[in-house]
Amino acid sequence: MYLPTGFRFFAVVVCAVLISACSSAYYGVMEQFGLHKRDILVNRIEDAQKAQQDGQEQFKDALEQFRSVVNFDGGQLQQIYNRLDREFIATEAAATNIRDRIRAVESVAEDLFDEWDDELGLYTNQNLRRDSEQQLRATRERYARLIQAMRRAEATLDPVLDNLRDNVLYLKHNLNAQAVASLRGELATINSDVDRLIAAMQAAIAESDRFIAEMRQS
């Protein structure tokens, strides 16, 4: 259905206003429970850490299941394939959870920094204002390192998912010993991609630990 340009622009503005209103209401409720944006940010970073830790285990499980397929030496190939397919579906879900948690971190961080920046103009004591401004700058720098590490970790998801998906789809329509044998060369690539993913996740988790510790000290 064609929508006039003016209507589309109006719809986008309305959606933005509604989202902003929902966010404001959410923060208002959380503040009533003593949780401010900096607390919510720390909580969401911890949620992202947990998603990355769980994701690592799920990717390892999928790798092991793929290894069992390519090492197939008799038995019920259909059952082995079904287990691989289930692991792949769970792995896609784990990757989505990681991405969602990172977006949630970005969302509250942007709101926190916007609020902090706006409130600098409310100070009458210039010494306190300068100190707060320095803290804001330092926190932004630490956050930049954190989110960069998270994005690097996120970027490692697709190579593994793409390779697994290709192999699962291939097996789905070529479920025989010959097809399995042709996929054995894929194992080294997927194994390498998973190792790279785990290393990037560990680096992001370590960066998260540093950021959280510094936030709690400030």
C-alpha cells in the first residue's frame, strides 16, 4: 500500500514520540525503586555478559554436534541430523539474545549520557560542574571501549551461523553418508570461527567487568 510522504514522516514522528514516552515512563518507574539510569546500565551490561557466556556454551554445543555428524560412522543419520538442526536453532536464538542485550545496553547508555550532558547546564557551582563534566567524559571513553568490544564480539556471530546454516541446509536435502563425507572439510573452518567467537566474547566480558567496577567506584 502506498503512503504519502507526509503521512510516512508523521508516522515516524508519532512512533518516535511514543517510544520516547514509553522510555520516560519506564525510567520514572525504575527511579521510584531507587534504580537510576547508571544502575540500569550496569544491570544491562551484566545481562549482556550472561548472554555472551550462555552463547559461548551454545556455540560450543553446536560445534560438537556438527563434529558428531561429520564423524558419522554408521547408525541413524536422521537422528544425528535432527540433533544438529535443534542445536542450530538454539544457536540462532542465543545469537539473537546477544544482539538484543547489546542493543539494550546502547539504548540506556545513550539516554544516560544525554541526561548527564543536559544536566551540566543546571549547575551554579562551576567547580562541581567541571568535575561532573570530567566524569562524564571519562565514562564516555570507558563506554566507547566497552561497546567496541561488544560489537567486535557480535561481528563474530554471523560467520559461524552462516557456515552452520549452509551445512544444515545441505544435509537436510542430501542426508546420506556421501554428503556427510563431503562436509568434513568444513569442520576446520567452523572450529576456527568458534574459537574466534569465544575469544571475542571473553574480551567483551572482561571489558564489561572493568567498566562495571569503575562505575561502582565512581
